[in-house]
Amino acid sequence: MTIDYSVIIPLKDEEDNIEELIEEIEPVMEGLAPEHHWELICVDDGSTDHTLHILEKLCKTKSYLPGPPFTPTSIRRTAVRET
């Protein structure tokens, strides 16, 4: 499957907001690009709360969330490997 659109959001200590944010992004992307494939890349920037744990759980149920969640180091490695 080819990804047509990628949405990237940086996160730090967002355990109280991440689920609501993702639930708001999903219908917007489905409405804007219903015939296209898209992904939501969440980059956890060293959260000290449960943000990473929540993202790991959501990755199991949301097909547009590539898992596991990215960290700044892993996203740089992925970018270098893909170029």
C-alpha cells in the first residue's frame, strides 16, 4: 500500500490529550482524502507521563498509526534509511 499523505505530530507529556487529538484528526483526514491512504506519525519527545503507553495501545487498533510510536532518534534513523 502506498501512503499518499503523512501527518506528523510531536508529543511530549500529552496523556490527557492524545486520544482526543487522534479522534479529531481521523474524521478530518477521512473527509479530505477518502480515496487515499494516509498515516499519522506520532513522535514522542521523551514524555515522562503515559503518552507512549497510550500510543502503543492505539497502534494496535488504528491502521493509520504505524507502530510502535516514534522517538526523535528512531524517526531520524527511519528518515536516513528511507532516503
